[in-house]
Amino acid sequence: MIGLISATAAGAAARDRLASAWPGRTRVYDGPVRQSVERAFAECEQLVCFLATGAVVRLVAPLLAGKTTDPGVVCVDEGQRYAVSLLGGHGGGANELAAEVADVLGCAPVVTTATDATDVPGLDTLGWPVEGAVAAVTRSLLDGERVTLRSDGVWPLPPLPGNVVRGDADGGAVLQVTDRIVELGPYDAVLRPPSLVVGVGASKGAPVEEVLGLVDEALREAGLSARSVVELATVDAKAEEPGIVAAAERLGVPLVTYAAEQLAAIEVPNPSGAPLAAVGTPSVAEAAALADGGELLVPKRKSSPEGRAAMATCAVVRRSARGRLAVVGLGPGARDLVTPRAVEELRRASVLVGLDQYVDQIRDLLRPGTRVIESGLGAEEERARTAVAEARAGHAVALIGSGDAGVYAMASPALAEAADDIDVVGVPGVTAALAAAAILGAPLGHDHVSISLSDLHTPWEVIERRVRAAAEADIVVTFYNPRSRGRDWQLPKALSILAGHREPATPVGVVRNASRGDESSRLTTLAGLDPATVDMMTVVTVGNTATREIAGRMVTPRGYRWQS
């Protein structure tokens, strides 16, 4: 919840704008300002104060407890010119909140956190627990001093500055990425990757203290950090066992369950007849921990309560690091049509793979240290394989394409190469067809289809059959790749097929370089279109029998009864 506090009429008006924009996210605190701030500080995860920063500093100073528990605080000035991230920039999310507030109120976000200001990923923003001399290592990152990176494997981290060097050099700051308990020096920090799965079995009524005590003991004796535990796993029959459920809650991880039949098929070193009789599988702890693969670090062990039989078992598995492939659509070309999610993925990637001309469009959005792998036209297969190979090596990879990466672009060849050993994220983008339609009016107001006229990957016989089907079905058609220097007869042929089912006056929209600086568009008709004026940078949209030109715009009626 975000607490909103104001002291003036102007502040109250801005406060109410935020409250209206974010229903369910905000709570307005009325009354004396000091009491409002104190209540909101205790009750909310974040605060937006429509007050001077100096006043807010004095009000919250007595309330501060620590950066891991304090809420994020943003101040907005009386003139609504700035949204200032004042407290908890990373841990409290104030930096992101300042940007959100600025979007709603139309003001400028002010962020002074050093890593954000210099575009260096903060160690506390990576989503993993971090321990040790975080401030000292961060200072070395910012000052350009050598930081030695020691990692048990390759993890999908964001790009790190050039002064971060893998190896075992002595001296200077050290950043370790490991699930092992390690001794840290005064200039050492450690990131805890999500690598450990703890399989748990328990008798009915097993106390949570017994389950947790066993897990803690198993991890400690194996030299493993509980902060790298990513989930507890067990059999379906124990999905609601109170001791196991509470243990997962206290560890702050999800409880994942598997069918007994699935666990019974997993080979384990210590099968037993007791769980087979009780829940239908000879192993619960080991099999559940190994269900998604990995290395068994701690074989099954039992709890050892005094004076009675054990009621809990556990086993610990280390999963291999999984790389991450984001397939990102960049939209039709205009920067303001690149989605925020696409920008986020570009900045998260340590490796970027793409067509050289697309890379040039977004190069300025990449963080320093991003490794760029670019190639020219015709190398689509190479780019797809390279992106998947980099992800399989454990990296965070962004594979970019224009428009939507899943439409005549890189998602299809990449996912054809990818197996289930990497995580894949798709980021949708605005397609050329949609960008062209927005320029033309509303030509896609009813059923429509996109067809590529390039026979480079699809035989012309197949393309022609699809064009005929669209013509007979009276569907609006958008043609991609309509004409090139070496391929000049396909568009006339496709238009002639459509002409057999539509009037010569059927509206046709022609848009070249939609949303780019040299964008051009025109409306014509099926009979009036000259194919020689079309090239590979053009999208051609042919209306159906209901499409009309209205006030210079191409409109395909949806068929609403109230418009009939």
C-alpha cells in the first residue's frame, strides 16, 4: 500500500490525482501532517509526501529503523515539477515509484542513487539476497576499481561494468556468486543465487520447528546458505501438511508438490518402504528434490528429536544455473513505440543478439558492459542459434526483432532451437500491420489476416492458396514483403486474385516506413494501386467488401447493430 500525505490545497489536488490513477494501491492520510506521516510510515510499504523534502526529512528521521525495513519515500514539490526519491531508493522501491509518480503527474523524477545515476546495476536490485560489504564493493564498482568476480557457475546476471573481472586475483573488492557459506573479507560481498531445492517429507502432525530445524541443520552441515533455497518440494499428499506449509512460509519460498507416481519413477540412493506404504512412492525427500534435475548434495536425513521417533526427512539438491532468453519486439521503428517492458529486457540482458540495423536503433538503451553480437540480413538462422547457445551457457540474452518478434521475425527460429534447459520470455511489440492500420484509420476493424508475399521461405503455391482463401472468405488482407527488386510479380498476382472477389473501388492502404521519420502513406483502390510504387519497406492493406473510405480514412465496420 502507498500512503499519500499532503498539507496544502495544491498538494491535495495532486494527491487525489494519484489516488484516482491507482485505485486499490493507495491510501489517503488526512489530519495533522506529523501524525499522518507516522501512521503511514508504520502501515504502508511506500509513501508519497506532497511536502518539502526538508520537512519530510525532519518528520521521518525519528522513525528510521534500517534500509531493509523502512518504506520507500517520495516527495513531490508544491508546483508538481519534481518527484524526488528521498528514502529507500532500492530496498523501498522509491526510485521506481518516483518514475511512476512522474508519469501520472507529468513531472520529472529525481533519483540520486549512485548506481542509478551512473547506470550501474545495484547489487541490491538484482532480486537475489546479498551479504557482506555491499557498500564497499559498490563503491569500487562506481570508482572504476578492479572488482574480482568469483562465481560457482554462469548465472543470468545483468551486464556488469568493465572493471568487473572474473578470476581469483588477490587484493581489492571481491564479488562472489555462490550458495556456499564462505568467509568474507572487509571488501567482499556475496550474491546468493536461487540454486537449492530442499525436498521434505513428514509424518502427519510433524511440528514446524522439527521440519525447520532439520532443514537448517542439513544446510549448515553441508556448508550451504539458506538464502539460496528457492523452494521446498514434497509429494502431493503432503501439500497441506501444516508443518511443511509453515516451514516454506518461514523460509519465504514456495512449496512445490509432485504426484506420487512421478516421484516413484525417479531413481534415488535411499528408497524406503515406509513412504511407499504411506503415500505411494519409495522416496519423498530425495525424489521431490530431484524432480527437476540437479546434483544431490545432501542425501536423505532424518530429524532427531529427543524421546520420540523422527517425524521429518529432508534432502538438498543444487540445480544448475539456467540461462534466460528474452525475445524482444522493438516495434515498427519509432522510439516511443518501444514498450517499457522491451526497454527493461534490453537493460537486463548481458548479451544482445540482433540484426545490425536494429541494434543501431536501440544501442543507446543498453547498459555499459553489454556484449553485442550483430549480423546482417540473411543471417537469421545464425542469430537464432547464437542467442540460444548464449542462453544455454547461462547468460541473460535478448534477441531482438522489429515489430513483434513473433510475427515474421526471430521468435520462431529461436524457439525451434531452444529446449527446456533455458528460461524463455517473449516481449510483444507493435507490428508493422498495426502501425500502418493506425495511420490509415481503422482498416482492421473486423476479421483480418497478414500474408507475406516473400517466397524465400514459403513456396509460392502455398502463398497463392492462402491469398485465394482470404479472398473467398472476404477477409481484410495485410501484405508483408510485397515487392522487391528481384521479386516484382507476386503483388500483381495477389491483387488479381483479390480482384476476382472484390470491387475495383475496394479501398487499399499503402504505408511505407510506418512510424519512422520518412513515413509516407496514401489511400487508393484495388484498381488504382500501382505495384511499382511498393517496396519491401511497405505494408499494403486491402479492405474487404464492407471497407469504406470515410473522411479520408480507411474504415472496416465492425458490424455493430446500433450503426446499421
